Amino acid sequence: MEFLHEIAKRLGADAFRIHYTVVDGRGAYFENVVRILYFSAGEIVLRGRGGSVRVTGEALSLGRYFAGDLEVRGDVRCVAREGGDGKL
Amino acid sequence: MGSCEIFVEGVGAARIVEKLAQGGVPVRAAFAEKRGVLVRVDVKHREKVFAILRGSCYNGKKVRFLGASRALRRLKGRPGLIGAALIFLLAVPFFQSRVLRIEVTGSGAYYEQEIVRLLAREGTHVLSAPPADRARITAEILAFPRVSFCTLSHEGGVLTVQVEVSDEAAMLAGGCLIAPAAGVVQSLTVLAGTARAAVGDFVEAGGVLVENVADAGETSLPATVIAAASLRCTADAQYAGSREEALAQAYLEYGPLEGMKIQKTGTAWHITGEYTVRAALNLG
């Protein structure tokens, strides 16, 4: 935790938010995922250190998920951040 | 190595995936379904998945292997198939390297029996290895009468002997080239054999012009004569009857005479002159 505090101090808390990249029609890639809160074929809710992210679309499925990295497959229509910045 | 799919029955697909991820099992894929979630993990983590789910409200079942691991597992249950495949893989190259059939083709195919006997003498027969010294076998086949071409090939287990015959390769006559009449050698062509006379030499009738040997240093090896010669001979004969009859007989006997002289001697005609006679053996 000390190490994380130090990083957050230098880079800001945004360093640990969920980062994502969406590829139209193919899926999306998420980093810094702490938990999967909800998972269905139409909606996926992910929680990171600095809030949550809601992914909606069609025929969604999970690809590789390990060590905070998550691949979402399917037609991602919307990715919305939810919740404010949380404390570490 | 390969992956497998496990259907985990229970409520809360996200929770199932989380449990596995927190338990140190990398999830390759997850598909939310009605009564649970279908997760795809590495085959090596299969037991770990069941260990994580054991004691929880989730029930893992219906394991389906994918990729190479699926094929391997199927093969494990079929030892007969593996054995048969191995035998086949070993048998094909072995039998391809053997002689399964001997075929004699070409215009000389009528020599089949002799060729099969020749091959058997060299140790080549059905199921044996192909002949090692093909050049020697080819040379022996080429010595057959009228054979002008021969080749051996082994492919796909079939030993093919192609033999072609030609009338030009007819057997050559033996013996020496003999002078048919006494005379002076005008021309001598020797392709094979040893000349025993030279141009300008006088040879008696029956004399050897070309001998059927080949001189190799101090020894002589037998050879087939291929040679031709022409001799300038002298005609000297007497014929009875009329002058015309005498000339006709001389023509029949000697052919056209050069420098012919005809004289009446008593009741006969004395005809002299020169003629050319040709002798050849296996040439022209």
C-alpha cells in the first residue's frame, strides 16, 4: 500500500482508474479492474480503484481476465463511468 | 497446452468469474448463460477450478476439452487406432523401399523371363530390396541380341525395366575379313578389329585382311570385325565359244574389266584385264 500511495502522490489518483480501449464491433480492453460487479450478455459492470464502469452492448462475453486486465468481447455500445473518485 | 470449458451452475455470473480470478485462475473467456456461466480456462487449471468451487453454492460440471487436449484425450481412449496408425506409418515407407512387382516394358518386353532370371541371380525378387548395382544389370541386358536401350527404375515399389530392341542392333557376324581374290589392296576401312594388310599390299585369295582381335599391348582380346576393303585384281581366263559368248562369260565372272584384252588362242578366247572386288564384314 505504501508503494501505491507513493505512485498516487506523484501521478495522481487517476493513475488507478479503470482505463479502457474500445474497438468498434469487436470488444473492449480494460485495465485496473478490481472486481466484476455484474456480468450478463447485455451489461457488464466493473469496479476499479477510482469508481465503476458500466459497459452495455450486445452479445457481450468476457475474454481473458487476470491481474486486473479484462477483455470484453462483443458489440460494445456504451462505456459509462459511475461514481466519483474514491480513496485508496 | 489446451483449454477446456466448464459450465458453472449458479446465480451471479460475475461472482463466479471473480471467484476464479481471485483464486488465481486466469479466465480465458466467460459467457453468461441462463443458469450459470460457461468459463474457459487452461486445462492445467481444471482441478483448481473445481477446488475453488467446492464448498460454495456453485456447481461445476460439463467439462469440454478444446483444441489439442481434446484430440489427445480422444486418442488415449483408442489404443487400437493409435497402434494401427503407427503400423501404417511404419509399413508404408518399408514396403515402398522394397520391390513389390517387376515390370518389363518396351519393345524388348519379350525378354521378360530372361530378365527376371537375371534379376533373381542378382538377388532381386518380390519383397527384396531393389538392385544395388543397376549398371551391371543394364550392361548384361544390353548384351542380349538386338537390345539397343535399357533402363532400370524403382518407384512406388515397382521395379520397371524398360528394354528397347532395334534391327540395327542385330547380331554381328564373327570371323576375319578375308580377301575374296588375289589382288592389291586399294582401300581399307577398319572400324573394329586389327588390319593385317595395308593399302598397296598384294594379298593372296583367302588371305586375312582384318583379323578379329584387338591388340592391347602384348595381349590380344577378341573383337568383332567391322571393316571393308577393295582390291584391284587381275583377270586372266580362257573361254570357248564365240567371241561374244567369251566376253559375256568374262563379264559374269569378273564384272566390268578395265584394260581388257581379248585374243584368239586356238579354239578359245584368252581374256585379260583388271577388275575391282569389294569385301566387307558387318559394314555396309
